[in-house]
Amino acid sequence: MPYIDLKNVTYTYPLVKEPCIKDISVSIEKGKFYAIVGANGSGKTTLCNIIRGFIPGFYQGEIEGTVELEGKSLEEYTLGELTSKIGYVFQNPFNQITGARDNVYEEIAYGLENLGVEVPTIRKKVEEVMELTNTAYLADKNPFELSGGQQQRVAFASVLALEPDIFVIDEPTSQLDPKETERVFDIIDKMKKMGKTIILVEHKIELIAEYADDIIALEDGRVVKFGEKHDVLSDLSLIEKGIDLPQTVLLADELRKMGIPAKEKIITKQEMIGQLKQIMGK
Ligand SMILES: Nc1ncnc2c1ncn2[C@@H]1O[C@H](COP(=O)(O)OP(=O)(O)O)[C@@H](O)[C@H]1O
Ligand SMILES: [Mg+2]
């Protein structure tokens, strides 16, 4: 049984004519890492909001088709049940900070406090997620005085503290530099190793090629390709659909045109290095 199952989902925002999500069917398996890719306006954020049950609830509009979590329609869950199962990380970490607490430790503890969790349990959990996100050294700092990357790690820690099984993460690195971006991917990788199901919207295709399992490629509200990352990211026809492909895919294609027999579906630098060594007989 799929973990999250979308069948023929079509969604139209209020006051517009054309649906922005068109007949999408995808099955999400537990414990896998999915990346959603597509040009701006292709429906990535809307799809995230459908998966986390905020559409049609908050946004209204008209939805057709079915969305199920563990065999039960999302409509049958309360909002509280959904938010405890599905954690959401914002694009801009600034929007995730509650402002209700003036240091990082308390900011991360805030959600657990609201749930009435006992103080020793909170302390243990907060220390655990601070370790995981490398934020312990920021414990006494004001969350609003952190760098973007530090804020994003605190945001991840706050969501992780609540122990959701599923993480929906919408462009978490768009405002971060390469080093901070690597740190965020490192956290996501750890989450995956903890058995979490991850649905990530991200443009940095080289990092997706390295870390994700499966890719959902969108164009204009439709899924144009869905499957294992090697199959999806080596499909050159995605370029005209506004989807970036890894540099190694383009390089392998050039090599083939030059008569050098590069293997199909090389999507990471490491795979390309292996291939070049083989070609050069090393
Ligand atoms: N609240 C809204 N009302 C009407 N149209 C919207 C709303 N939010 C997004 N859209 C439209 O839906 C389409 C998909 O948007 P979005 O899901 O944000 O795409 P992406 O995240 O891929 O950039 C776009 O054409 C956008 O203009
Ligand atoms: Mg978006």
C-alpha cells in the first residue's frame, strides 16, 4: 500500500478559470526521499500544500480526485493529526520563527511546550535535535539575530522536535549560500537515515542527483516524469520543459556525440569520474 497516494488530482484556485494542478497521480512510499522539480509557476508549492492537507482547506478552491495518507482520505484527518504527521519547512526561515521566545533553545522547545510535554522530555528532545542540526552552539542566541543558514537549521530543529514522519520542505536553500546549502542537505540526509519520508522542492539539481531517491517533474501543473532519479534526470527532453539537468548528464551526452561510449544515466560527479576512469582504462 502506498504511504501517500494522489489519484487524478486536479485543483483550481478560487477566482481563476484554469486548474493549476492537472490530473496528478503519484504514489509516495514511506521512508523515501522525493524531490519535486519544475519551472517557476509549474505548481510545486501548490502540490506541497495539497500533500500536507492545506488545500483545499485553507486556500479554498476546487479539488477533484483523491489524496490518501495510509489508506485514509486526508479529509478524514483533523488538522492537528495532519500537523503531527507532516512537518513543513518554509522557504524563508524567518517566517518559521515564532517570535514568542527570545533564544534558540526556547524557540526549538516552543512546539513541545504547547503540546504540554514534560520539561525533562523537552530538554532531552531539544538537545537531540540541536545535535542533529548543529545548532547547540546557538542555544542562547536570539533567533532573529542569526544568519539565514543558522535560522534555517533552527527551523529544521523546531520541526524535527515534534517528530513528524513526513517532511514537506519547499525550497529551503533558495536564500542560502553554497556552504549553508550543503549543511541543510546534510540534515535532510540524516532525516532520511532516520526513516523519515521527505518531499523536497529544490532547484539545485546536482544536490538532488546526489541525495534524492525519486523525482517528480512538473510542467504547467502536470507530472511530465516521475520515477527513480537516474531515469528522470537523464531525460534530455526535460530541458525544454524548463527543468535543469545535472552537468554530468550534458557532458555524457557530449561525449557520446564525440563517439566516446559513455554509459547512459550518469547523473552525479562521482558516477562520471568512475565512467571516465573506465574509458581511460584506469
Ligand atoms: N493563491 C493563488 N490564487 C491563484 N493562483 C495562484 C495562487 N497561488 C499560486 N497560484 C498560481 O498557480 C500556479 C502555480 O503556482 P505555485 O504552486 O506557487 O508554483 P511553483 O511553486 O512551482 O512556483 C501559478 O500560475 C501561480 O500563479
Ligand atoms: Mg513555489
